[in-house]
Amino acid sequence: MIQTIAFYLFAVIVVASAVMVISARNPVHSVLWLILAFFNAAGLMVLVGAEFIAMLLVIVYVGAVAVLFLFVVMMLDIDFAELRSGFVKNFPFGMLIALVLAVELIFGIGAWQIGGIQLGLAQGAGHMADAHSNIASLGAVLYGQYLFLFEAAGLILLVAMVGAIVLTHRERRAVRGQQNISKQVARRPDEATVMKSPESGKGIEL
Amino acid sequence: MTATFQSWGLTYDWAWFIATIIGILVIALPLMLAVAMIIYADRKIWAAMALRRGPNVVGPFGLLQSFADGLKVFLQETIIPSAANKGIFLIAPIITFTVALMAWAVIPFGPAAVLANINVGLLYILAISSLGVYGVVMSGWASNSKYPFFSAMRAAAQMISYEVSIGFILICVVLWAGTFNMNGIVLAQKGHIFGIINGFVFNPLLFPLWVMFLISSLAETARAPFDLTEAESELVAGYQTEYSSMSFALFWLGEYANVILMCTLNAVLFFGGWLPPLDIPILYDFLFTAGITAFFWLFVKIAFFFFVFSWVKATVPRYRYDQLMRLGWKVFLPLSLFFVVLISGYLMATGHFGGQIA
């Protein structure tokens, strides 16, 4: 019963906040609704027993991606009127994408209905052995069965990251305030200061 | 506890629901009390190091100072700036406070005293602590004022930066413990060194990671010397500038609850949590029962780490922002990454992995 209540709570909030993402007037509000949707989707993941995926969803999407989204959107100076004007122009294209998604969903549910695939069942084909936790099962699959593909995906991401850094990196020379920390730390008092003890009544020569 | 309620004739669902609510209250209410007392302790320690007396008027030794402050704040008016984004402005402190309490669900207070003994406990902590930044960012943006906004930007960048290295440090601990379950991590530290000393911190490979974790946890909670989000000489009071009364108090409570949480994580991940320092049978139940003794040891460790936090706050000058970023990205990130390789290599070479994966 608790699971049912929790499911409807999460599901209603996901759908409602997804609607708010596209209907909110303020882009920052949109991003915040999106975060709420992510978070509740993670709740749904927990309900189907995929706690590892749920945690990753929160850590990666809510904790990192959405923060950067928010970061960028908050600093943008957006003209709301201009943003609205694109609505009619892009409406047919948006409807097309929605239609494709709906058809995919119908096919997926249809295949499940006639028994083509088994999902979310304790006895289903997608179910892993009971003895292992989510993490152990995923690890065994990712680092065993699909090791090469997984490593290749990691390599591609690394290359993409290096590429992004190379493309945006600018060499900055002779900017005020640039400091070499290790040089500063390595500096000793006797190189930086001189001890003078002048006789009284006489000046000091530096 | 669920079984007890079931034996009183409740259905499983209701028994579970009531048991969980009671569990939450049993953790959250003493936590609020602990926050009040720890604010007092913080001010006292800070005062002692500055050769001042600190709060000493309200109650014996000033013990009731935090409650007096709380009452004062409670009676004040909540001011909402006219240009503020009202809804988000009000939600932001609530988020900070709620998120600070949420992470406590998986903290083990004793061998069986965990609210949610889930097998992704540490990931849950990471997930919840990554939510903490939203309260700050939302308050900074919704205040519609320059200094809170700068503060929000700083907070977002700072927390994301340090979360990366914290993640790598936690991976090393998990590699050694062989589990993400918090109680499992505690038990993995039992007799870790020569079968007698409990705690990962005494392991030469993990000790540098603990140092990094302590510094990162200072940065993650935006405590001095990394309190750039509320640097009073630059940003007035940072993201809290426009807040007053209870909404301000919620930030304050959430911040200190986060500090205690980070102290607890230091204790649980590196100092053996509720285990006594030495693996000697008498140390496990010299106070009434084993459960109370376990809590006693955890409490002592938390108090010690909080003292360290206060000590640092009282003595270390604030970092500059570029220095903070340099430390996070150029020092901690490569070092922790190096240690992930080193520790997993060591564990592979010695075959330490304990049959966790099929």
C-alpha cells in the first residue's frame, strides 16, 4: 500500500513538474522544475528496485548537470518576448517529436503486453540473481560482459573532455595577479629579508 | 521496531509507517538539540582561542544562549524584499534545512541503530550532499541582489569542485571496505591494523586520503577557511544577506547540521564510526549495553572532529577564491585520482578483495 501511494505521489509530481518545465515563464523556474522532475524520477527508480540507478540519477543529473544548467541560465539575460515568438514556428516540429515518442511508448508497452519482453517482474528475464546487490550485478555486467564497450565509451568521453579543454583554453601571459604557488612556498626567509644591525647615530645602506 | 507494532495488531504497512516516523523523530529531534549545543560549543571554543569569554549570560555558563537566540529569531518579522522572487526566496532555506536532515537517514549510530540500512548508503550521502548547493543557489538568485548572487555563484562552483575529489576519496574507502553500506564500512574497519586497531585512518595508504577528506569537508560545508560564500569583508553576509527571522535561522541550522554530518562522516569512514579505537572486548560494552557504548564512541569522535572544525575556524585565515579553486582542481583532484589507482592496484596485487563480486 505504501509503495502504491509513493508511486502515485512520485509519478504525479514527475508529470506535473515536466509540464511546468515547458510552461513556466521564467527559465530559472523551468530548470528548478526540471530538477524536481529528476528527483522524483529517482524516487520511481527506487520503487522498481534500481537503487543504484536512482542514486546515480541524483548525483549526476541533479548534483552536477542541473547545477551547471542553473548556473548558465541564471546568468543569461533572456528576452522573454523573443523566446515566446518561436513557439508557433517550432510547434509542428515539437508535435512530431512528441508523436514519435508516443509511438515508441505504445510499441514498447504493446510488446510487453503480448509477452515479447519481460520487465519489472521478479521472475522476468531482466532480473539479476537474487544474491547480488544492484552494484555488484551492474559491475559484473559492465566490467565483465561489456568490458570493451564500456572502456571504449570511457575513452570517447575522455577524448571529448580533452577536446573541450583544448578548444576553450587560452594562454594568458603577463596578466596581473598571476602567481607561481610552488615558487612562493619554496621561498625562504633568508632570501627575502636582510638582517642589518646599524650602529646608533649612523644611517643604513641598502 | 516494525515487528513490535505488528505484534500489537497493526498491518505491516501501518507498522512500518509508524516505526519509520518514530525513527525519524528519534534522529531529528536530538539532532536539533545537538545543533543548538554545538553552536554554543563553537562560540565557546572560538572565544577561548581568542582569549575572550564567549556566551556566559543566559543560563549556567551561557548554556541556554542558542535557545535564547532561537526565541529571538522566532519572534522577528520575516522580511521579503519587494524585488525578490517570492516563492523561491521562501523555499530556499527550507531546502537547505531539509537536505541537511535527509542525509542522517543512513548514518549508523550503532550495530543495529540505522534508520535506513540500504546497500547504497554512501552513494545516498553523496547524492544528498550534492543537493545542498540548491538552497544556496536558489536563495542567492531569488534575493535579486548583487552580493547574494555573487555568493551563490561562488557556492555552486566551490561545492561542485570539491565534490569531485570527495567522490574519489570515498571510492578508495569503498574499495577497501568492499561495500557501499555504511554499517559494512564501519565493520570493515574492525581490527584493520594488526587485528587490534580499528579505523582506516591508521592505514598508511588511507591516511593521506583522510587529510584530504577533512579539508574537503571543510570546503564542502563552506566553513572557515573556505567560507568564501559568506565572506563578510567582501559579500556582506553572502547568500543570507536578505534573509531575516526564521528563514535565516533555517540556513543557520542547516549549515550546522551539515557540519555535524561531515564530522560524523569523518568518524564513520576513517575512524571506525561506532567501533572503539581498539578491538578489545571490554571496550564494546562498558557502558550499560553494547548499543549505548557504540553511540558513546561515535559521539566522542564527532565531538573531537567538531573541535577540529572550530579550531581551524579560530586559527586559519580565509583563502582567496583562486587559491580555493587551485587547491580543489590542481592538488586534490590529481592526488585523489592517483590514490584511486594506487589503492586499487595494491588491493589487486595483494588479492585483498573479499569475494564481493560474482
